[in-house]
Amino acid sequence: MSTSFPDKPRIAIIGTGALGCYYGARLVKAGEDVHFLGRSGRAALTARGLKIKTPTERINLRKIQVYGSSAEIGPCDLVILATKATANEALKTILPPLLGPETAVLTLQNGLGVEEPVAEIAGPGHVIGAICYIGCMRTAPGVVDCSFPGLMTIGKFGKPAGERTNAIAALWRRAGVKCTAQDNLEAQRWHKLVWNVPFNGLAIVAGGVTTDVLLADEGMKLLARRLMEEIVEAAAKFGHEIPRSFVDLQFERTAKMGDYRPSSLIDFEEGRDVEIEEIWGEPVRRAKSVGVAVPRMEMLYWLIKQRIAARKLPKKRR
Amino acid sequence: MSTSFPDKPRIAIIGTGALGCYYGARLVKAGEDVHFLGRSGRAALTARGLKIKTPTERINLRKIQVYGSSAEIGPCDLVILATKATANEALKTILPPLLGPETAVLTLQNGLGVEEPVAEIAGPGHVIGAICYIGCMRTAPGVVDCSFPGLMTIGKFGKPAGERTNAIAALWRRAGVKCTAQDNLEAQRWHKLVWNVPFNGLAIVAGGVTTDVLLADEGMKLLARRLMEEIVEAAAKFGHEIPRSFVDLQFERTAKMGDYRPSSLIDFEEGRDVEIEEIWGEPVRRAKSVGVAVPRMEMLYWLIKQRIAARKLPKKRR
């Protein structure tokens, strides 16, 4: 498989949630050839297009190309996976019609172990992972409020970034997304867990609170730090050194975010799937597999699982 | 101070919550000389007395002696402390009028470190601790539903049981309370924590669930066991050996309790004080003071504290 990448790639975006709409709109606005695969909100997207609001701009796209099945789209040069990992079972039927011999599949999914299911279908050499540092929320079909456009880091699955990964990073930059290609995707994923594990998790377990409430509580702040230390210790065993300054940085960064509702909390409260296994379960299993005790992360994992299971209980029992 | 104890002791009961009413009613029914100190529900208790329901009997006492201040009661032979440890600040004014040179103060309070504040006021030689294995709930002033009368273990503070401790245990048995005097009160308190720490705590943190819900969840069940193991390890450092079979027994016992709401959960949900420091904070501090890491118990402690603090937040923020 060649690593060349066309100047004007044919792009499919799977999923029209907050991420699919936001990043897709950026690409459309930059003049790229974008084909959205949307299921539930398709009629609304076809009729009204996309409306994106960021702190500095508004993107209104009246007309976008939305499809109900991947067969209608056909093979693409770049497939952007913007559904949640909890829906990955459906990829077995969704992905194949989009794949050609040189298709790159870029997964925007959170957590650990999200490239593997894609690699099984598309082949490991086709998979690129993206880590999105972004704060955005879909308020209606095609309508996204992006409070923090942030940045994106991408890397090839299991290998250093090659020509194509760099070309895709450049494509994002042309579209106004701060994006860099990195050589160690796995290390980047562990870095992102340092924030996601404590803040997404504690926001749920502490009873549905925003990050400022967590930071204002001495116990929660200390617990967040202990959870980060467990992740740092586990990552180190896998050869990914995360400096102490990176841990400190998370607190500084979060303090500036105000009353931020982490995405997993929004998912939890809206009754949607939460990426429990990708953000908490898989890191716990990997840490334990190399002999690192992660008692707090495991406890958090169990508590979140229980809270999610409890949503199905009759009201009086939870 | 002598360790003799009169055949017909003058008894004061501080607190007319579930425990004060239940145990007090037992003593009154057995013909003992009981003086209740009740604050908020005093008028109702004076007017209507006590109504106790257990699985096997009903105790209705039309007339009981209720007082609004300890000065009206005066010195007693036995003072039974049935308020919560969270209200111990008030003991400095409540206790002294009840104390004579040979008064025994029996505290029914939960957790670790509950004898010390009493000892500071009454003197250590006067303090006896009780560990109550009981399930009961006050449904109205003077009205108690006791689903599980259970048993009581008492012991002298910091010393083996003496003549007086044995006499008080005998008093309870005459009143129909299964009671034994034990030589090592502290060891008994650690034993009780084995149940209280996980089940009282997780019932709150898991979102307000009954014990059957906790036992039905594999993660919560495993977490309860890990918490118990932390307590067993800490207790061992203090010389209190808790056998593995005791841990197993807690699960068997709890399975029989059905949809039981632990007392701390009831307190939490009713907006009342929860004995956070006595059940979780003090055990964590003591374990760490002897070098035992108790990461899960500490995390549970922090989470409960946060949940309780969050009750004061405006609704939309928690």
C-alpha cells in the first residue's frame, strides 16, 4: 500500500454527532469533498445543513451531502470515524463499502483500544488515530456549540507517522484545525487519559458535577491527582514517560475551563452510551497486565459501571 | 472509682432517635428507671410515649419520662449516649449534670474515635462503648420500626471488661437485648467497620441504592471485598486479627437482608448528618498512621464527603 495521499481527497465522515458535524463543517468550509453518513438526524441535516458556533466564528453551511448508508458513498481516500466506540459493532457493515486499497481510516474515538476494532476490518496499515482536545456539544441535529476548538494530535496505528499521516495533518491545518502528526500514537492516548480518567469519571461519580466543583473540593482534587499518578505509572511501564509537569498542567488548564461538563457526564446524563471500557476498563486491564496496581482507577471504573447500570433500575431503587 | 453497679440503676438516655427510643423502650418495659433527654420531639414523646415494632413484638409505652435538659435529670448511674457522634460538641454541656463519681457512660455511637470525646468530659475510666448490630428506623417522634433487633457488644474503653461492664451487659439481657461484654472494645469496633465502611459508603456513592443492588453488581461486590481487605490489613497492624471467614460472613449476612437501606444512606437522603469522620475518616487516618495504604477506603471517604458537601450546592450544579 502506497502512502501517497491525493491533494483533493474524497472524504467520508461517519457520524453526525458533535465531533462529526464540527470537523466535517471545517472541511466543507475549506472546500473539501465531504460525504456525511448520518442516521437519525439525516432529514434535518439535509434540509438545514450545519450551524457551528465557536468563540470566534460562526460557520453556516446550507447544503451538505448526507447519506443514509455507506454503500451510497462508496470508496473514499479518507474515512473519518466520529461515532462512539460503544457503537463499533456496526463498523463491520458500515466500513467495507467505504474502503479502497489506499483508504485511510482516521478514528476520532476516545480512550485505549479504539484502533484495534478498526484495524480488524480495514487492516492495521490503514488506521490512523486522532486525539481530539476539544469542547463541543450538539444542541440539535447539525447544530454544534464549540466552546473550545482546541487541537488535534494524530498518529499512525502502531507505527511512526508517515507521509500520509503528515498529509492528513496538513489537510486539517488547511481547514483551520490545529493539528500535528506524532510518532507515538499510543503514548498520546495515555497522555489524554491523564485528564479523561479523573475528570470525566469523577464528574459522573461525584453526582453529576462540573469540573469547577471538582476542583473546589479538596478531596476530589487530591483524588484526581492520585488517579493521574496511577496512569503515569502504568504508562511508564509501557515505555511512555509522562512528566510530572504534564500532571500539573492538567489542573492549570482545567481551572481555566470554568463550569465545564465533561463529555462523558453529558452522555451519562442524556442517557447515551458512555465509553466505559475505552476510557476506564481498558487502561485498568492494561495496567494490571504489566503488574501496576491501579486501585483508584479500578474503583472508579466499577463505580461508573454501576451508575450506568443503575440508570435502568426503577427510580425508587437508585 | 469502684466498679460496683446498683441493681436498680438510675438511667439517662441522651437522644430520642431510633436507637434511643428502641433501647430505652426495652429498658422501660423491663421496669428500669429510665429518663430520656429529648430535644426536638419532646412534646410528642411526652404526649404519646413510645411505639416500637419488631418482627416479633410490639411495645407500646404510654407514659415515659422525658426531659428538656440534663440538669432536670441530674446524676445517674448509667448514661446511654444515643445521639450521633456528629453532635458530640454539645456533650460538653449535656454530660456534666448527669455525672456522679461512679457514673458509667455507655456510647452507642458508630465508628472509631467515639469514646475519646466522652472520656475527655467524663474521664476515661467511666466510658464504655457499645457496638450495636441493629436495623431500625424512626418513622415519627417516638415511633420506631425495628426490622432487625440484632445484638449488642459492649466493652470498657481501653481496658478489658470489668465487673461493671458485665453488670451492664446483664442489664441489657434482662431487657431483652442480646448483649455480651467483650475484653477488646477496639477490636470489636474494627470488626464492625468491615460491614459499615463498604455498605454504608457504597450505598451513598453508588447513587442511593439498597444493599441487594450492591450485591447484584459484580464490581460493587468485588469493591466491597477489597474495602474489607483494607480494613482487615489495618486492623491487623493494631493487633486485631479479623479472620477471612468474618469477611465472607458479611456477604452471607447481607444477602439475607434483602433491600436494606444502610443507616448512613438514610441519614444522607434525609439531609441529616452522616458520621463521615467516625466511619471513614478516622479509620483512614489510623491505617495510614501505621503505614497501611488504604487507597479505596480513602477514595470512598473523599467521595462521600464530596457528596455531602454537594447537598448544599444549588440543584443545577450537582
